[in-house]
Amino acid sequence: MKKKIQFITQAKGGAGKSLLTFILAEKYQDAIILDLDDANRTTSKQLAYRNPTLIPFLDPTTQRIDRGTFMELFRSISTVDHELFIADLGASLSEQLPKFFVCNDLEATVKLLSDNNIQLQLVCVIGGANIFNATMSYLVELVTSVQGCIEIIAAYNGMFPCTTSQQDVLSDYVAKHKIPLIPFDLSPDKNDRAMRNIEMVLREGQGLSKVSPFITVYFDKSIKNLKL
């Protein structure tokens, strides 16, 4: 059985990693959810009803990715009878991911995954406005670190819309590096009441099946239209 693991990554905090993880978890009800965020455990709170697996990846002394833990994760995945694994990396682990690929044997890592029929997909969250420079810089660092050996997808968070010039920069970059650009967003209705309802769903950690359809409407289109 071929396995896919999606690393939801971005070193800029608050860019929308955990929100995207929530949308993906609602879209793929059979996926195994992993929380690799050593700091905030946001996914564990927002998706409590899915019992996310907590995996501390950072060495507490060096604050770098522990290679043994990294490889053990993939070994464990190769033995589990599931096809899709969704992992929220959090900002601190995301920051270390490009450094991990640069400092370790990338070719051997990719071969190991291939030999065990595992597809690793790095889903890098991008936003416009005041988070554009930080999120874009991280995407560039990530792309440089994997040298085309690992699939990268840019997930554009419409909650932070790009200016025209930002959109041009992003479009040119992903086209040049052949990176799919996939948008995600919540309801176009972004008034205070809508945002409070959305925050309530995320805060309570019970998923959409436990709330009123008048509230799930804020998520339904996003889940249906997400091309991930």
C-alpha cells in the first residue's frame, strides 16, 4: 500500500498551518492526524476529537530535529494500515526542516522513503499582506534545501490576500520552480460574528459534526474546494 504523508509547514507563526490541517482533517476523515508542533499543540486542541498523535521532533538541548525520531516516524508509518497522514509541524519545527535537509543525507532519506513506498509532500503555507515577505522567504529556503528531490506544494491562505505585486512575485516563483499553487480560505463572510463562530469551532476541538449547520457553512465550501 502506498502511503502519503503531508507535512504542513511554515516558519512564520499564525500563517494558517493549523487551520489548513483542520480543513484537511475534515476533508479526509480516514487520515491519521499527527501533531509535530513542539510548542503550541494547536492541532491537538483543534482536532481533539481525532486524537492526534503527538510526536516531539526537536532535540530539547539543541532545538534541532532529531534524526532518529524523524526516521522512526517513517518506519512507523510504513507499518500502519493507512494511506494518508497529515502532520502539522508548527513554526519551530518548520524553521528547522530546511536545515535538516541540508545537514543530513537528503538522497539517502529520499531513497529510504521510496523503498518503503512512502510519498512525502511538503505543503508550505503562504500568505500575503504583512506576512508575505516572511512566508515567501521560508518557501524559497525550503525549495533550495530539497533540491527538487521532495515534492513541495504552496498553499495560499486567502485570509491574508496578496497585493497585485505580491501575487506577481508568488506566481513567477512557483511557475519557475514548477510548484503547484493551491488556494485555501474560509467563508468569504469575514465579519466579526462569522470569525467568532469559526474560532469557536476551532477552540472546542469537536469537529464540524458536533456543531450547527448554520456554523458549518463557514467551512463547507473551503473543504469541498480544497485541491489537496
